[in-house]
Amino acid sequence: MPRPPAVITGVGIVSPIGIGHEAFFDALMNRTSGIRSLKDRTDDEAKPSDGDPADGVWIGAPIVDFQAKQFVRPRKALKVMCREIQTAFASAQLAVAHAGLDDDLPASDGGAVAPQRLGTVYGGEIYFNPPTELLESIRRCVDENGDVRAGRFGEAARKEVVPLWMLKYLPNMPACQVGISINSQGPNNSLVLGDISGPAALLEGCSYLDRGIADISMVGATGTRIASMRMAYTGDLPTVNRGEHAVSDASRPFDPRATGVVGGEGAASVIIETDRHAHDRGANVLARILGVASRFAPTAAMRGFDRDNSLNPNQSRNAASAIRSAIEAALGQADVSASDVAVVVSHAMGDRQVDAGEAEAFRQCDISAPVLPVIASVGHTGAASGMMEIATGTLILANKQIPPALHATLDADVKLSAKATDLEAGVVLVVTHTTEGSATAVVLGK
């Protein structure tokens, strides 16, 4: 039986190719890449030295010239927000404006949105502080011979870590800070589930509406793979070697010769409402959430405790089974078939094992629609990636246009979206998955 559809009425995006839904979608339509040398980044994180090549970990998709103070009120709250919380907060404010709720949020008793009927749920991950933040503590650990004495760090750091320092990096703080800003007194939750954190948050937000404990919810996710401490750990996915490709073309989902994954950063938020609530306030419905499914089937890497990041063709990170199950369940909820899918918003990332699993799942589900891999343009944004893909699917429906894939001429195992086309009929399928074997599928319709 089809589930009663929730609707999406606002989208906010902070991304390497644009801030705001219009800039983001225009960039996709124009095949804009956000991949560049991290020498261009404008935050306080690690940059390559002048002699370092623009390759490997020094390629990424940073959000350049992001000014959190344009979005965060009161500004003193910035003191307890790391960059990922700031981008989440900004994406939420943009979603509020897109949904036409500027005059109604923060919610108030007697207002158009009741605080007790307003939920908030965000997907996130572990947030790391920039090394520069504890630079003096690190320096105190270096002895007179230049050797690092790790045992000194605890005492040294106590002199710098203030009581509110931890609030900047807790994974539940995006939902907390956004919830406070919109006066959400309904259900509030945070989910830390890797790449699928955003779609899982959407499933949670829809459950609030389905259970009748909220009429409207803010749902989002934020993440990064180019924070300095995250860059220090690259054991889960292969690091890119761009070879003959330009830096802007280094992220190559579905390329049979791809060498690895390019990191990025970003945040996305959506406003979801019951159909009745949206109708009663005269909201512009961007998309209907026809089906949402989450499935798990452990990959060979998960079963064997194998975190090797090689491109060995043994398919150890292939999540085809979980992806297939999620797609079948979501299509069943939506009461549509594979032939009704007009476009797939993909989670392929340039890891040949991961991408092969997705392509295999599409074959098993008889999906022949064109595929749009967003990570080609914005890099892998960690916990934000799935929500950015949902936002992309929503904007495809809202604009009635399917953007072209950045690298549409690849000899790939899937049919890439070769050129911009009008969306005349059908549904949008959004697929996200992890190397452990979690997968989500979201079916969006007009």
C-alpha cells in the first residue's frame, strides 16, 4: 500500500558549487565542478605547501568564502559552532526562506506554526577541531630536543579548553542549534550513520508526520571529508590519483579507470510537512515523498573486518544487495515500477568497488533511467552526501529539468545523464549507501 505522502516545501544548500538552491541547481545544469586544489580554501584547515602537487588528499571541494555570520543569529552563537554546525545552520535558514516561512519561524503560540508541532532531525558525524585550535597545547608537548611527548597533552590542553568547547563538536548540536533557532519544541533527534545519515534523518522526520506528533519538520545533514583531522585518516576509501585529468575533473564516479574518492564539504536541509499542513498554509509543494526505505546487508568488507582501501576487484565494499532491497522497498511503498523512474540521483563516488555495487543493483532492479552522480561535482561530503542528493532530486522535480552528468561520456556500466533534459513524467529515485552495507532509497514525485 502506498504511504500517505509527506511533501517537501523548502530546500537549503551550502555546497562547493553554490550557496542556496538556485545557485546549486544552476551549477549542476552548467556542469560546474567544485573540485579544486585545497590551496584555494578560505577556512582555517590544512592547505598544501607551495611545493605540494595538486593531487591526492590535496584535491577537494571546499566551500570558498562562506561567511557564517550572514546566517547565524545571535552572532555570539558562532563561538559554540564548528564549521559543520555553521553550514547546517545556514542551510536551515535558506530552507526556511525557500519554504516561505520567514514570517512564521521561529514558531510561536498562536502563530501559523505551533512550536509543539514542529520537529527537527539532523544527520551528522564526528566533528573534529582544526589542529590550529589547540596549537599552543601541541607546542607544549614538544621537548627541548624537538620530540613530541604525547603524555603532556592532557595537562597542556586543560589550559586552553574552555567549558563550552565541547559544544562546538558534538554530533547532536546541528539539530540542537537549528531547533533553538526555529523554536522547535516537538520531536528532536540526531543520527550518526555515515553516508546515509541524511536519508535516515528524512525517514525519521517522515515518521514524526506519520505518527501525528508533528505537522512540519526541519530535516538536514552536514559533514566533511576535508577537515584536517579527517584527512589524516584515509583508510576507508581509496585516495584519488588524478593522472592526466584536470583537477576539476578528478572526481569520477562510474569511471572504469577511477582511482579514488575526492573529499568535499557541505550541508543541506529540507522542510517537510504533511500534505494538509502545506495545503492549509498555501505552500508551494516542491516534491512529494512517495517512498523511503532503509536496508542493511553486510558487505564482504564488513563481514571480514576488512577496511583495506585498495581497488582490488574482489568487490569487498560492494553493497549491491542492500541497495537492491532498499530500491525494491521504496518503489513498493510508492506503488510505482522501475519503468516509472525518470532519473536516478546516484551515490557513486569514484571507488570502483562501491560504484560497481550500485550499478549491479540497478541491473537487478531493471532500472534503465539516466543516472546523475552528484559527487562528481561536489566531492564526497561525508554525512551530508545523502541529504545533498535528496535536495538534488527535489530540485529536479521543482525545476522540471534533469541536469547532465559532469562526465557523461564515460564508458560506464550505467546510462549517465548525457545532457540537460526536461522532466515530463515519472519519479526521481535517490540512492545512498555505505561501504558497511547500509543503503537507503527515496522515491520523490510531483
